[in-house]
Amino acid sequence: MYGNTSLTEEEAKRLNLTEEDPIKLAEFEDRITRGEKIEPGDWMPKEYRKQLLRMIEQHAHSEIVGALPEGTWITRAPNFRRKLALIAKVQDEIGHGQLLYSAAETLGKTREQMLEDLLNGKSKYSNVFNYPALTWADVAVIGFLVDGAAIVNQVINSKGSYGPYCRALERICYEESFHLKQGHDNVVYLATGTKHQRAILQDAINRWYRPLLHFFGPPDRNSQHSEKLMKWKVKLASNDDMRNQFLDQYVPKIWELDLTFPDPNLKKNDDGIWEFSDPDWDEFKRVINGGGPCNAERLEVRKYAEEAGRWVRNALMSKNEKYVMPMA
């Protein structure tokens, strides 16, 4: 799940039972129905604020942690052009995280609190960033397919109801489109290269296929979605709808390169819905809850960065300065 929100059954029940000022709630919902954006100083239901904060915070964490598997390949990129492109891409991802932390802060939680929750495991981030990038082909697949999946999610969420998040996503999507072109160029280069290049690309696609299916979250039949969240435009599409949109856009592109996905049951039905094998949702739960191949490594790197950079933050911040909440 990347910038998306899924509720447990208990959370869904609590959301539906939450009492709000009926007059203010009606005015709030009328604004959303008219297509207006909700801004930080506006009245909003408590659960709207809570679910938005969780979604934006997780998205911010995903951008920061997501730079790590690609960042390890900067010094090992195959040529100078690829190295420059990858440096620029990693820099963009960190910038996206900063934009999103600023948007999340407008909902009342400081960046320091969010980072603390990331490091102690309380706050989650996308499952796909807990897998290793073993070869240069992994960088190609991340840039094309993982970023492609992210764009599907982000374009949908950019049409939501909360102004700061939508504005951040509009800028992010522009930059992600360049990341996608970089990834596509890399994939095509390897696919039309030597036998070894095609082999490592096919291997990378095989390893990333299941995490990509997991990316959009559990199937709708196993995910509790509140009608209120859809009505409030916190969630604008179901997990299955976004997953199907991704498969519709990217599976044919891989097949055109005479590459395959490791799923004999992958096909598009007459109704336009893609069919695929059960992608092992137990693995998804295990990875999201800290049991993936690289969960511990990713958080250790972030903890090191936090500790190593503490002296810089201390030098820049004065204890006498009052914290000012962003109004982006």
C-alpha cells in the first residue's frame, strides 16, 4: 500500500460510529461534493484528519525509504549517463518525502514525531521497498514497474479532497513521469541487449512480480473500506481497481519486449478484469509487519542517518524558536 488507506474491521466500525457536529459535517460534505478542496485551517471530521494523516505519513516514509535500494547502485551504475540519471532520481525521491512530510504536518503531527514512529516501527511504509536490488536490472524494474504502480496510485489520489496533499502530488507526478521514462529506457536497453542482459532483466521481473501485486494492498474482499472515506475523497479507488489499472497499462508493455511474468494464470478476461494466481497475501502481511527480507536493514540505515545528522539539526535549530506548522 502506497499512499493508500485500508481499515481494520474495528476501525471501520469506529469510523461509522464517530459522532460529529451534524451541521458542520453537512457543510463539510457539501464542500467535497461541490469539488472544493479542504485546507488546513478548515473544520474537518476527526476521522478524516486521522486517516489522511496516516495515508500521507506512510507515503512520505515510502519516498524516503524507497530511495535506499536505488541509492546503493549509484556507485555501481554501468556508465556515467546512468549514474547521473540515478543520482537525480534519488534526489527527487528524497524531495518528494519532504513535500509529503510538510503536507502531513498541516494535520497536526510534527516531522520529528513521524520520523520517530517510522524508526520504532509504529508507522508503516510500502511493502515493495523491503526487497533487495540484487542487480542493475532491479534498478530498471523499480524505475519502470514500481514507479509505474506508484503513478497509478498517485494520479488517483491527486484528485482527492485535501488541498496540501493534492498540490504535493501534482508536483510529484510531474517528476515521477521522468522517472518512468528513465526506467522504461533502461528496461528496453536491457531487453534488446545481450543474452546476459535479457536474463538478468527477466530474473528481476520474476522477483518483483509478486511484490508489485501486493503494492496496492489486499483484495477488496479482505479489506475494510468505509463508505465515508470514499464519500470524503480520502480513498478514491479500491485496491483491486488500482491493481487492475496497473496490469492493464504495464503487462502488455512487458509482453511486447518478449518478456514474461512468472504466472501462467495471468490473463485479461473479456470483461476487462485481469486474472492472476493467488500472490500469497500471508507474505504481504509478513512484510508490512516487519518480516520482509530488508525491513531491518532499511530501518537500520534510517536510524544511522538520524543519529549521524543529529548534530546538524541541533546546530540549525534553537530551543528558543517556536515551532511553526506548515500551511502548504
